[in-house]
Amino acid sequence: MAYPLLLIATVILAPAIITVNGCSPSDKASLLAFKAGLVSCDAAAGRVSDINLRGESEDPIFEKAGRSGYMTGKISPEICKLDHLTTLVVADWKAISGEIPPCITSLSNLRILDLIGNRISGEIPADIGKLQRLTVLNLADNTISGKIPASIVNLASLKHLDLSNNQLTGQIPNDIGKLAMMSRALMSRNQLTGPIPSSIASIYRLADLDLSGNRLSGSIPSGLGQMPVLSILNLDSNSLSGQIPSSLLSNPGMGILNLSRNGFEGTIPDVFGSKSYFMVLDLSYNNLKGRVPASLSSAKYIGHLDLSHNHLCGTIPMGSPFDHLEASSFSNNDCLCGNPLKTC
Ligand SMILES: *[C@@H]1O[C@H](CO)[C@@H](O)[C@H](O)[C@H]1NC(C)=O
């Protein structure tokens, strides 16, 4: 049953791009039908421009087979000879292992590098910043270790960075704000330490920032609340402290804010208003004291509110945003009362 995968590796993708050591059972007919979509050539130059190998795709062939792909092997450095390559996707095969070939940074036409969902280890090539055309760098869900290379801030075209769920250590580069094109920056579930660089606030297009599940410390740079299009901010499960910047809560574009499981202290700024529209506002498991802000009752919408496990006190405000909330949104505080908790 290893035959079809060997076929892909040695015939279709010659020279061997993925070195297959052993393969799981997969459906030969499906793979043969699937192969046509894997590699495409640049018509003018007659050179390989795209490699698209997805183990989990919406492709009807996989759906029909009722399972997703599984493939072991390594990404061979031979791939660096395909110097017209613009897209390299080897995603969701669960068990592609080994390192990212360092020579990959010589593929100067590369726009998309997507290796999500494998077992790739080692470090991100130190000179990754050479890839001046790279718009997507997705290395999520692997076992990549070491630091985020300093050169990453030179990826002038980068729009989408996903390093989530690896074993990265060290700090987020201080000058990450140089990534001016970036709209999504996802670095959750690593072991990153140090502060959130305040330069992030200068990334004008950043809409989605996820740094949750790390060991980040220090306070939230207040500039994060003034970002023009930031609408998703997940900083939960870190060691952040200090006050919650009021600009973060008053920003009408903020739709998902999770600050749960940190050491935030002080009161919750009373700065909500009729433009506040939160799908998620999770401030649970911190050291917040004082009252539930009265202005929250004037919010346009609060979908999921969690203020539990703090040291809040006083009466929960009334108003339409609170009507659908349950006691669990307010539980485990010092002395909160009123609907949906017991009366005062
Ligand atoms: C917020 O983050 C915490 C901790 O990581 C997580 O348990 C919780 O589910 C998140 N809240 C929401 C509403 O997603």
C-alpha cells in the first residue's frame, strides 16, 4: 500500500521533494486522480511554480474516502533546485518530519510557504528574512524549536504569519512592527517569553493577533488599543500583568478580546459605549477588583462575557447586554451580587 505515495514522491514530484520512508495505507485510485492538482508549471518558463500537497483538503476524493491523509518522510533539500517555485504547500500530513531545508531561503520567488500540521522539527532558517516576496508563512502545528529568527522582520511582503503550536522559545523580535503588511500574526501555544513589543501597535493592517498560551510577561502596550483594524486579540494564558488599557475596551472595532488567565490587576476601565460590540470579552482568572463597569450595560452587543475568578464586588449592572448571561459569567468573585447571581 506504500506504492501510491512512493509514486508521488518519485515520479510526479521528481526530483524527490519528499523522501518517503514509510507510508500509511491510502487509496491508490484516489491518489492517482488527485495527483493532477499537485504540481503546476509556469507556462512561460516551463518550470515548476506550485507544489500543493494537502493531506486534509476539501477535495471530494478525500471526502469520499472518508479520511484524511497521512504521510511520513522529509522535505528534501532537492526542493531548493526548483528556483521558480512560488508556492510550497505540504500541509496536514501529520507526520512529515525532519527540518525545513535551510536552502529554502534561496527560493527568491517563494510567496507561500505552508507546512502546517506535520511533525517538522529543528529551527526556522536564520535567514528567512531573505524571502522578500513571501506573503504567507505558515508553520503552525509542528514541533519547531529555537527562537523566532531576528531576520523575520525583514519579510517585507508578509501578510499572514502563523507559528502557532510549536516549541518556540525566546522573545518576540522587538522590531516586529516592521512587518507593515501583516494582517494576521498567530504565535499561540509556544514558550515565548519577555514582553509584547510595543512596535506591534504600528502594524496598521493587523486585524488578528494571537499570542495566547505562552509565557509573556509585562503589561499590554497601550498602543494596541489604538490600532485601526485590530478586531481579534487573544493574549490569554500568559503571565501578563498591570492594568488593562482602557483604549482596548473602548475601541469599537474590537470584537474578540481574551485576556483570561494572566495577572491583570486594577479595575476594569468603565469605558464601554453604544459602539461596543464584543463577540467575546473574557477577562476571567485575573486579579481584577472593583465593580463590573456600569457602561457595559450600554454596549450594543456582548456575546460571551466572562468576568469569573477575579476579585470583583458590587451590583451587576442591568440592561440588554446582560439579559442572556448566566451566573458562570460572574462566578468566583469576592462580593458580586444581582442578576444572574443572587440578590444583594
Ligand atoms: C479564553 O482563554 C481561556 C484560556 O486560554 C480559554 O480557556 C477560554 O476558552 C477562552 N475564552 C473564549 C471565550 O474563547
